[in-house]
Amino acid sequence: MSKRAFGIDIGGSGIKGAPVDLKKGEFTDDRLRIPTPQPATPDAVARTVGEIVDSFDLDEHVPIGVTFPAVMLHGVAQSAANVDDSWIGTDAQTLFAEATGRHVVAVNDADAAGFAEARYGAAKDVSGVVLVVTLGTGIGSALVVDGRLVPNTELGHLEIDGHDAESRASDAARDRDGLDFEQWAQRLQRYFSVVENLFWPDLIVVGGGVSKHHEKFLPLLDLRTRIVPAQLRNAAGIVGAAALAAVTDED
């Protein structure tokens, strides 16, 4: 694998990028953040991605990975979350490659974060099945089996008790319904119980902004599977995108 790669994390409010040391899973330079253009159309976002890459002195052979808030099938966006609907059906991978003049790997944002946790964070050196779940506006998920990513699992959209799971158990649902952590933990208990009975993971890692308060809700869960907070926090998307780009480049 390459020693260094470059990761870019596209979100609804900001697009962030940094070079990553692939041995340590750490930035080798300060992260650059540029506000996401509004409207976040493909051309506008691609120009911003190109601007971020051009801001760093990168060797032309450095692998580049880009996260995108959508289901990504072979680099093509199948959905669009917090970006313009015109992304649906867009070959994001080719678009970013043209904008940067480089080979680019485009991946789902939750998949990138999960892969980073499996390789460098809370699930490092854990064999078997690792499930990484991000609790935020929705519920993102990543499934890693013996170090290999199973992409686009979208487990936040499981139907549980007649509801889309994230509509009841996301952090946004906690805020919307005015739940304290104990009340919210009851919903998380139901969600994670269903998930662990479907996938029988060896470890569950919980990320998202609310994971910084993990001591208020994770101890309230009674699961068969060991469940721990994520470690990489806001760096996970960039680090995971860079690592996936290096792995793909190697293949």
C-alpha cells in the first residue's frame, strides 16, 4: 500500500480535505475546509474538490478518495442526502477525476468512516464482523468483515416495528421528540437488538457527534455484542476515504 493518500469528505455544510499517513491513520498536514457551495450541484461541488486538491503539493501518484453522502455503486450516486437531487445518477467518480486531473475513488461517507474505525480506530485488529453505526441526522452504517468493506449497507433504513429505523432512533429523533438519554436508549436497544440478531457482529462501534456523550447511553444498552464508541470522530471520513483509495489503487 502507498505510504500516503489524500482524503476528501463532502458534507452538506462543508467540504474538507487533508493528506493522510496510511500507517498511522493521521493527517500529515492541516485539514482544509471550504463551505459546500449552494446549491450543491455536481459541477459546483466538483470545482470545490478540485480547489482543495490544488491547495496541497501532492505527487501525481498519490491516491485520492472522496466521500459522498449517497449510496455509491461503482462511483455512481444512487441517492442524494443534503446535496442537490441532480446528483442522482451522476458518475461522481469520473466527475471528480476530471475536476482534479487524477484517479479518484468515490465512496459512501458512512462506509469511509466505518473503514477508518476498522483500520485505525475502535475496531483496529478486530477480526470477524465489525458493524460501525453513526448516529446523527439519520443512521449511517458500515459493515467490515475481516478488514474488507461490504459497501452500501444502509442499515439505518431497516423497517422496525413498522417504522424506518432512523426515524425513531437517530440523534435527530432524540432531539425532535425531546428524549433524555435514558428514553433514547430504549429506542437504541430495540434497534441494536434487531441488527445484532441479523448480522451477529463481533463488535459494534458507535460514531456520530453524539458519541462524545457515549457514557450517557451506551452503558444502558443490554446487548450480546460488545459495543464501544468510535475514536476517530470528525477525522474518520477523510482518513477512511484516503485508506479506501489506497486499497482500491492497489487492487
